[in-house]
Amino acid sequence: MKKVNIGLVQMSCSENVADNMQKAISGIREAAAKGAQIVCLQELFTSLYFCDVEDHENFKLAEAIPGPSTDTLSAVAKELGVVIIASLFEKRAAGLYHNTTAVLDADGTYLGKYRKMHIPDDPGYYEKFYFTPGDLGYKVFDTKFAKIGILICWDQWYPEASRITALMGAEVLFYPTAIGWDTNETDPNTNREQYNAWQTIQRSHAVANGVHVVSVNRVGREADQQFWGGSFVANPFGSLLYLGSHENEEVHVQEIDLAKTEYYRSTWPYLRDRRIDSYDPILKRYID
């Protein structure tokens, strides 16, 4: 058995970047005190979710990676002996920005970063205004406690992303996320359907790939968005081991057993039965 304690920090954010960082660090400390070995923060945790508008002033929130935030979190990771997964707004060069997650190992080492591959452009989520699509490909990080794969929010709707990351050897898939309900929506069934679809698609990645999935979302009202929280951990057959609330800030630590991957992949041998010789058409945008 190979058991790992996973920490999830589900929090609300304010306009004050320093306060958000300190709240996140407090969450990491609380998770570590509860035994967490790997702690995942939500998407773009240092600020409000600024992509609800197209405003050039918001580019001032971006920073180099590695840079000030990773330096701060590296010290925390080393002090507490935990791995930290930190989603940040990356300034790569003048006029070139990414939605990026950095990984700090338990000794404080900066292991690298993953740049979000799929960039949405929808009402309230104008990310194409800010972010260049990732060009590092899919990534796995060999941390002290597990080999982890990182994907970010909109990536979670794409089974190709989870499959490739799992095939690269990821033992756990992490999804830092910022998603919520439009407060102007009058049909409660629409909100319920959206959340259920969001959770279902990620649980399906756990099933299809035989790995644990950890999704960490924010909470709180920001402009016309009510971020729906609902952070969760699913086992390699999609069963929920933990489910967060829709309203509350929560720090949760969940023990997972990485040996379950062998059990589920042997019992349900999807990887064995993949017909890789037949998958070329998936490289087309659409099969006319």
C-alpha cells in the first residue's frame, strides 16, 4: 500500500493580493497540521477571478514564474515538508501571459510549471484576452510523495488531456479550478446541471484512467459569479472520497491509497484494451 495525504484549500478571495497569499499559506499550514503531504490551492488564488472582464489593468497582477510567489511558497513547503501546487498568473514577457501552475517539492525545490492548454472565452470567463495557450505540453512532476499530473480548470472538460497525463505516469490528477454560477441565471435546474456536469466529467477521468482525481475550486461571490466550491477527491473508479460545500471555506485532508490504481486497472483493464491503432482520426478538428 502507498498512502498519501492530500490537502485541499477551498477559499474565497479579495482584491488584496497579500491577504489572499496569507490566507492560502494559513490553509497550507492547517492542512499540514492535519497531516497533509501534498496541498493543492485553487486556480489564480492570489486575486479575484479577474477574467470576468477585459481590462488591461489586470495584467499588472501577473508575475514571473519562478518569482516572488514561488519563492514565498517554496519557503513554506520546505518549512512544513509538504508539496505545494500553486496556480498563478504568469508574465512570461511583455505582452505574453499564461495561466500557470507551479509545483514546489517538500524540500522547497521548484520542480517546474504547467501552462494551461485549453483557454475558454465565454461570458464571465474571458480568458483568451489574458492568456496564451500553454506550449509546454502536458506535464507530470515526480514529487517526494507521488508522481502527479496538473491540469487547470477548462482542461478538465477534455478527456484527451487527462488521458495523456495519465499515460505519462501521473498517479494523481490535480485540477486547480475557478468556476461558478451566473447569479443572473433564473433557472435553478441550469445551475444544478452545470455543477453536476463539472463533477461528472472529472470523475469520469478517474474511471477511464484508473487514477485518483483531486479538484479544488474557490467559493464566494465575485461580481456576477457565485463560485460553487464543491471541491472533491474521487478514487480511481470515480467514487467520491470527499465533497466540499458550495458556500464555505474549507481545508480538508484526504488519505488516498495509490495502490488502488493497480487494483482498478487490473480489474477494469481499459489501458490494456485501448486500440491505439485506430485513434488517428482524433487528431482532426472534425471528421467531415
